[in-house]
Amino acid sequence: MLPSIVYSYRPALMLALEQGSDGTWHNAMLRAPAPTSRAAYNGVGTVPAVHRLVECGWDRESPPLLHARRPLFRLLAEDIDRALTYELAPDSKDTDGATHTRSVLRAAAAGALAHAGYATDPRLRGAAQRMRQRIQDFLDSPLAEDPWVKQEGKHVLVPDAAPPSLHFLIMLAFMPGFRLEHDEFMNALFGYLIKPQSKHEPWQLAGTRAIANPNLVLGDPLGSRQGVDADIPFSLLWLELMARLGILDRHEGWKRQFERFLDDRDRDLIWRPGKSQSMTSARPQVWPFTGLGKGAEEDLALEVTFRLALIARLAGRELNFV
């Protein structure tokens, strides 16, 4: 009986009912719902919708996730079919833009499929291998140290730069067998992730045009306490991903931030936010993983407490309930 309870959760049911007949949500892929809108999920895209339902406990064989599987797997293909660029569709003559957009969507689809439980599917493993090789080539090249050029007064990444994206890290986090096959790559990735975060915004050249790519990870995003407190949802997601990747305890800064979260718990071991800590995130990629309750202060406190327990367990720490 307990597994069926997750399918009676009203917000998840409402989200599932917004799925279109083609398996997508609102014919979009990456769009997160606008926080200021009163409309239910306000045009949310397929990737965040799938992540959200998985976080709510829905199985990959449930009808909405099963129906979403086809368009997500289709996105893994190495082509530039403009029909598969969804809300990110570039100008009809912009081949470089279409290539760039497809690479972004490919990583996002891979992350959603891995999270949904398709880690051993050969189609996903093939896409993961191709993405891993591109990132490995980037990390082994001089571009890893300086991938920037100036265009119209701002720094942009060169077209050949291939830093990891948050979607790629999500994919890796839910593909433990794949990670074990690529130890050297994981060590190189760790070395990149602990570097100081770049001060430049993540824009990248696609041909002659610069395109924003906020999904890119350009170093350690938890490098300062102020940054962590300004975005608690993202900080928890990052710590969870690092724990799933098996590298949380290898970095003193991440360990220290996690210990500080634990220290903020009250005598009942419930986490409570401080005055300078924000429970809202400006990063749309975080939406599927936070605010799963009704949004009340107590719900948020319990949700963070659960996340901390989950991170501790993933990192191999003993859980203390008394």
C-alpha cells in the first residue's frame, strides 16, 4: 500500500495531467514554471517535470514517465533536427545555434533519463560516453585553463570549450556503474569542480553568436558562505550530487558547508533557516528538487532536514536520530 501513496499526492497529479499527447509538457524541455504565476506549473518543460515526478516518488513505469520516455530518448541522437529544439529553437538559418541547442538538450534529457532509472540502457550509456569524451578532451586541453575570448566587450567561451553542465552531473550521479568504468575521468572532473568559480557569465560562442548557457558549471559554486546562504536549495542540490558522485568528503570546503547545515539543526535535529539564508533560488534548474511540500515554513524545514539525512547516508555517514 505504501508505494501507491505517492500517486495520490495532488500537486504531482496536477503536474502529470498537464502532459501533452506527444509525451512532452507544453512542447518544451527546459522551462521551469514562473514563481510569480498563479497558473498551475505555468508551461513547465518536460525535463523538470520528469525530475519532479521522480522526486515525488513516481516510478519510471508510471504512465506519464513512460510516455515521456520516447521524446527524451529521441533527444539523445547526434543530429541537429530543428523539430527537436523546442522552446530553444534558433533562427532557421542558424545551424551552429541548432547544434549548440541540441547539445544542451541532449545533456538535459540524459540527466532526466538517468534520474528516472535508465542508467543501464545502452542508448543512454552511448550518449553518456560521447559526452564524457568531449568533456575529457576539454579537461586535457589548454582550454581548460583559459577557454575565454572577448566579444563585444564581454568574455565568452570558445565553441570548442566543453565544461560539464549541471545536467551532465545529474546524469553521472545516477549512473554509478558508468562512473566506476571511468575512474580517471572522475578524478579529472573532481579537480575541475574544486577550482575557484569563474567570474565570467556562462556565455558560449556558437558560430559567431554568443548564447547564454546557465547550465554550465565553471568551478566550485559553493566557494563562499555568502553564496551558500543566498541559495539554500541549490547548495543542498549540489551537496547531494557531490555525495552521489562519491566526492563530497574529498573537498574540505563542501564538508565544511555540510557540517554547518548540520549545526543549524535545533535540539530536535530539525534544520531551521537563519535570517541571512534564502530558501528561494534564482536557478530554474533547481525547481524540480525543492519545495516538494506545500511551501509552509515547517514543510521547508522538514524538507531540508530530510535532504541532510539523505546526503549523510549517501556520503556513508551514520545517521543520529537522538
